[in-house]
Amino acid sequence: VHFLESTFNASFNEKGRLVRIIAVSEDVTEKRNYQEMLEVQEKMYRELFQYAPAGIYHMDLKTYRITEINDLACEYLGYSKQEILEMSDPIMILEKKSREEFLKRMESLKRHQSLPTRETFDLVRKDGTIINTVMYIQFVYENEEIVAARIVAHDITDMR
């Protein structure tokens, strides 16, 4: 099976009668197959992100805003997805010592110092209780500058 995209151009004589049709067609089978593959991969990523047995979120490190978060991360924190995405300062979810450590880490990143990709942070839930987490962090770079972080978090409160 091949898929074609075609463009037609019609020519008419002075009486308005059709005298010629010019058609140009391009085989877009490979492009269409590639698009279908991307759609399948996107669906798999979304399902993995949403249903993984871990809290997952994406943070813009220029604004310190959370731009994407899964339901389990929201459950860990006791906030709705909308509440978290609309927070003007989501680092306030970090307990005081963890917030100080986070800010030190950001300063180290600005100085291009390497950091561990596994870190423990204490978080303050919406109801005020503290949960202990271990976070696996992947930094996102643009032009050698760290601009975002992808974080996978596990609640380890019951393990301590």
C-alpha cells in the first residue's frame, strides 16, 4: 500500500470549459508510517508517564515552575494537578532544609558544577505533613545551559 498526496490545477478555455488538469503527486508512505510510529511512541510515553509507580514531573529551571506532573506526584503532595501547575513558587513545597539544599544545588549548576542525579528531599504536603522522597533527576540542556529537570520521585517515608 502506498499513500499519495496530490495537488490538482485545472485550466479552462475562454468559454469556461475544462481543457486540462495537471496533477502532481508525491509518495508520502514513508512520512505517514513515520508519523504513525511517532503517535504510537507518544501514546506509550504518556501512558508510562501517567501510570508509572512513581511521582514524575518536569520543572522549568528558569522560572522554577512545574510544567508537567503525573497523578501520583499530585497524590504524594495532596494537591490537584491544576493547583501545582498554577503555583507561582512550587519550591515552597520543599521543607526548609530541603529548600535550602535545592537552592544550593541551583547555584552549583549555575557554576557548571556536576551534581548527583539521585537526591533525597523532604516535601510538605498540602495538609502540612512531611514526606521523605528520593528523587532521580535528569537535567535538560539547551546550548550547554541547564534549562529544566525531569524528576522521578519515590515516597520513602515508610522506609525511614
